[in-house]
Amino acid sequence: MKRIRILYVILAVLVVASVGPLIFYALKTMDINRRALETNEVLLQNTITRSVAEEISIYNETFHQLLDNLDHLLTMQPGLSQAGRGFQSPALRTTLESMIASSHHIIYITVLDAQGRGIQAGNYSADSDPFLVRTLDRAFAAAQQRSDFQSDPVLISQSQNLFPAMLISRPIIRNEQFQGMMAVVLNLQSLVERLKSSSTNGLEAFVVDRAGRLVLTPNLRDNSLGQTMNDSPIVKMFLSWKGNVKGAETSEFELRVGDQEVAMVGTYSPVQSLGWAVIAQKQRNDAYHAVDEMVRATTYWGIIALLTCLALSYFLTLGIERPIRGLTEATRAIAQGDFSRRITLKSRTEIGELASTFNHMSADLELYVQQLKDAAEMNRQLFMDSIRMIAAAVDEKDPYTHGHSERVSRYSVLIAQNMGLPEEDVDRIRISALLHDIGKIGIEDKILKKPGMLTPEEFAIMKQHPQKGAAIANRVAQLKEMVPGIELHHEWLDGRGYPHGLQGKEIPMMACIISVADTFDAMTTHRPYQTAMDPGVAIDYIQSFAAKKYDPEVATALAAAFTAGQIKMHRAATMV
């Protein structure tokens, strides 16, 4: 029978005894934290939608109460029953103007008699707004039928400001006779601002009516009031109640965005007095991002702990096996007649050392568990740190390009800033430049690290790195806008670049900037096939090929940055 080494037996026991509880605890912790975070997201959406719905309801009740107060006031006006003479009184006009002054929500208020004549107040001209004219006509027709009226919110413009407004009206009935109408136009911008403050961290909040049409949104310029939102499953859930909805409801669903189905988490809360609903929805990846970060962090630290434990267990087991092996060898020697051999095994010392080391290992495991807890509380890592780590990993593959990505990113940012590009574009260029060579991860080391010039076949393989990099970046939603710089930074204006042979304006400005920065760094650092050029010579070379290989504006911006002393050369960082 084949003998099993005690090393493996003890190693297996140590791994099971130490790593098993760690894995069990980590899994339980992840499960508990996952449920807690998911519950918190649901509570957050419920709190936001209920709060906004309550604000809208209070808003509606407040201005209906204002009409009640105005109706009561009209009964106190002299001459009300005499052909609407009371609607022309200076006192009433003063009252209406005071209502306008007391509330920034009211932009227009009017009181009309049965013939449609009366007075109005406000800082908004009704005669010049077709919406207000048509809506007042509809409201007056409803008042003649002794019905209240409330318009759908629409966008109106005042002093170059765009905001949603809504008209509500009420008939004036005296002694069961129609005497006229009172109406008020409300500025709903405060509700829009409330939706804006709620639409953070990927959450989208908006309001729909009983037909599923958009009535309020924080993005007034991107969305049209009145457009149907029935393509959203959470809106369909609200509409399925047909006006009989009682309370808020949260659900997970799939929302079609373009050609893709996006997993979402959404909540609606009804506004009972209006038949509206406040909708909040968020991509599931954003909603449960903290959960995903927790799982990744726990998995990462779990693997670190497992590998560390395996290494420690192996060396500890060797410490136990060696004295036992020495005892075995000494016993064999004595059995073979070598009586000069002596047994030097000190069991108490070895067992004591094993116990002490195991205690240290347990302390280390406790530390790792604590680190796992701390890591589970971190929602996400800084985006730029991750990008720099990736770029550094790429540069580390080739000792001649150490720090290349950081320098290209720095030069690209200086060029973009000297060109006066917006800060958002500068940030995208910074990230794209950091990752411009990420595709080299997919290039064999024997080509990437070759000390001499590449053969045509090797260069053809090397030219694949922009497309490989684009394929990698395209898998990350946050990097979509950076792909042109990664994929096209080796394109030339004359069409002789790669990978697509684009020409002129076909090449995005991002790629043109990174191309010049990449060339400048390559020329000013030592490489196996060249020595570093003086920066001024390199800039002259680049400018000599402006309009052929490189964008003239970009080349000029590089020269301007160098002349201004913004480009600092660090020769110690280059390879010799």
C-alpha cells in the first residue's frame, strides 16, 4: 500500500479547520449584507416617491384652498349680482395682486363674470400665449357646466426661462346660478426642482398622469411633457390599477433601451387627489452597485486569505514533518546497525512552536476577516485609480515603456487644455490616453519585449493592439466614450495609419491628440531601436508632418505647451 505523506494529511486538516469557517462566515456576511443593501434601496425609492407624492398633493390642496378663499372673498364684493360689476372693483384687483405678490408659484390669476369679462393680475401676459388663451376658453366652458377644471402641465417661457405651468379653475355659483369663473396659473418649477434633487446616483424620478403621460420631469429640455411613458413596465404597473391604486409598489423589471434590455428597479407612489403617480427607477447595476462591490471585495480578500493560509499551512506542516522524518531516519539507521546515530527530536519544543505559529495564523485570519468586513463597507473604488492600475500593468509588460501611459496622458491633457477643449472632453482624453495601449495585454511578450526592430509579421501582430484595446474597453459601459482614442490613435490624416486607414476629419480629435502625445513620448524616451531625442527636435519633427500624419492644431498646441514650460521631462525615468 502506497504511503501517504503526513505533510498532506496535516496540511489538509489545517486548511479545512482554518479556511472552512472563513469561507462560511464570508458567505453568510455577503448574504446578510446583500439583503440589507437591497432593502435599503427599496426603502430609499419608497421614501423619495412618497415624499414627492405628498408634496404634490399638498401643493394641489393648497391652491384649491386658495380658490376656496377667493370664492369666499368674492361674496363680499359689492355689486356682484349686478352684471359682474363686482369683478371690476379696485379692491378685488388689489386683492388679486396681493395674492400674486405673496406666492412665487402664482404667475397669473383672473376672475371673469358670466360673459367672460373681468380682471386679472400677474406678471404673465395671457393674450400673447396661445396656451393660456385656449386653456382659459376650455376652463370657462367647463365652468359654464358648473365643473372645476385642471389643465395638463405644459412648458411655457417667460423672460427666457422655460418652466412647466398648470391652470386650475372653479365656477362662481350664486343662488344656483352661474356667475362667472376664477382661475389661477401655477408655476410648477419648484416640483421640478424637487424631482431634480431626488434624481441622483443614477435614480430617475418623474411624474405621470392616469393615462401614463409625462407631466413633470427634471429634464425639461430632453423630455416633452405629455409624451407617453407606457414603455416603462413600472408605469404599466401603475396603469393596471385603472385609478384604484392604494399605495406605493416596488418591482424589478427589464426596460428596453435602444437594442438592449436593461435590468431596472422601480417604485411608484400615487398622488390620489390628481390621479398621478411619482415614478422612481434606477438601473439594477447602479441600485445594487454596493452589493456587487461587496461581493467582489469579499471574494478578493477571501482568495488572498486562502492563498496566505495555504502558504502558512505548508510551511507549518513542514516544521512538523521534518522532526518526524528525522525520527524515522534515525530509527532506520539504528535498525541497520548504525548505533552512532542519535535522536535529537524535542517534541515539546516543536509542538509548542506549532501551537504558537498556529495562534499567529489565527490572528492573521482574524485580521483578514476584519479587512473583509471593512472592504464590504466600501461602495466602490476610485475610478481613476483603477484606470491607472490597468495602465501601469500594461506598461510593466515592457521595461522600455515604463510610465509611458502616464506621460502620454499628461501630454494629452496639456494639449487639450491648450486647445481650449471643455473640461469634460479633457477628462475623457485623460482616461483614453491612460488606456491607449491596453490592447498590448493581448500581444505576446516575445514581440512586445523584443529588443530590436520588429519583422513585418511581428509588426502586423503589434498593429492589432488598438483593436484589442477597443474590444476590452467596449465591455465597460463607462469607457464607451474613450474607445475612439484607444482604437484610432495610430491613424494618420493622409490615410496611411492603422487599423482602419481613416483620413482627415474621419479621425476623432481625441485620437489626433493622443497620436501626437504618443509620438512625442516615444521620440523623447530611450527605446531599443532609438535614443531619446531632444524635446524641441521632436516637436519640430511632429510639426513637419502636420496635415500629413498629425492634426496641425494639435501639433501647434503641443509646441505651445512646451514653450510655456508646461511639459517637464524626467530623463531618470526613461530606459537607456
